[in-house]
Amino acid sequence: MVSSIAFCAIARETTVLVSHQETSADFEYLLSDVLKEIPPHADFKTTRSRGGYVFHLLVEQGLIYICATLPEASMHQSFTCLFLIKQRFLEGSLSSRAWTAQEHELDRDFGSVIAAIVNNCNSGRTGDQISQLHRQVEDVRGIMAQNIERVVERGDRLDSLLEKTQDLEQAGTVFRATAKKVNRHMCLRNARMMIVIGIIVAGVITIITLFATGVIKT
């Protein structure tokens, strides 16, 4: 199986930030024409043919990862190479410079990394790297699963807290209603007592007055 990757690069829109090539072909000229067709603000994969080479492009978060191969080369191997380049590039601090870097400003810092990845891909030595990536993906999935379980558990606790809050609100409503009822009952009772006391006092005063005026004789 032929997997000859002849050229790799990373670009921001039409600006090539870093590149590496295995042959003397004018890939930069061909690439400049390809990049004009690529919308920078959408994530996707695509393939373009120029000058007898096939350009494979991986566009993610405003950056374009490119490799050029012979037409008979493996597409799977090409995109594996792009994925490895993207992963290594995002691991370091160079990704933050990518938004302001000028043409080929990152060649010195990342060109040799691309060359090593291309060499491994062309010689078929990417199996261990792919296995490692799979392990990393599985680790991330495990962590995400644990986080989801914790979120669900917190959600259950929150539901329980909400239920308790609702119970307290209902109990408070019942207490307020009972307090109002008791208050009304006490007010009526006090009113009755005042009326009875008033009648008794009025009766006593009346009797005293009658005795005092001689209406009632002893």
C-alpha cells in the first residue's frame, strides 16, 4: 500500500504558518489556490486535487491542517497523519500564537515535529501512536462518564432538597392558616368575655345607684 505523504502544513485562512515537504515540488503555489476555496469558520474534512497531487484538509476551530500525497496514497493514512499533527500542535503553546503568527513564523518551532510525524506515517510506524490515542480517548470517556454520574447524583440530591423545601413551604402554609384560625377564635373569645364583664359591671353599677337613690330600700 502506497502512503507517500509529500507535503504537510498548518494554515490560518490563506496564511501558511508552518510547512514541511519531502520533495522539491512547488506545493506552496498549489496550496495557495486550494486555500482560497476553504471557508475558515466551519469544521470539516475535504480533499482537493492540484498539479497531480491530492490535498487532504482537516479544518477545525479556524486552523487548517493540510497534507499532499500522490493520488494512489491511502486517504486513511493521510488523515491519520493530519490528526497526529493537530494533536501535537494543540498540546503546546504554539496554538495560542497561531492567531497572530505571520507566514512561516512557526517553521523553526514546529517544522521538525511535522517532519518526524510524516516520516513515521510514510514508513508505517503510526500503530503505537494510534493505540496510544485510543487509550487516551477511552480515558477521557471514562472521566466524562464519572462526571456525568456525579452530575446525575447531584441532580438527585437537588430533587430531594427541592422536595424538602416544598414540604416546608406546605407546612408553613398550614401553620399560617392554623395561626389565623386560632387568632380569630381568641379574638371572639376575648370579645365575649369583654361583653360579659361589661354587663356585670353595668349591673353592679345600676344596683348601687338604685340603693343610693332610695329606689331600692333596705
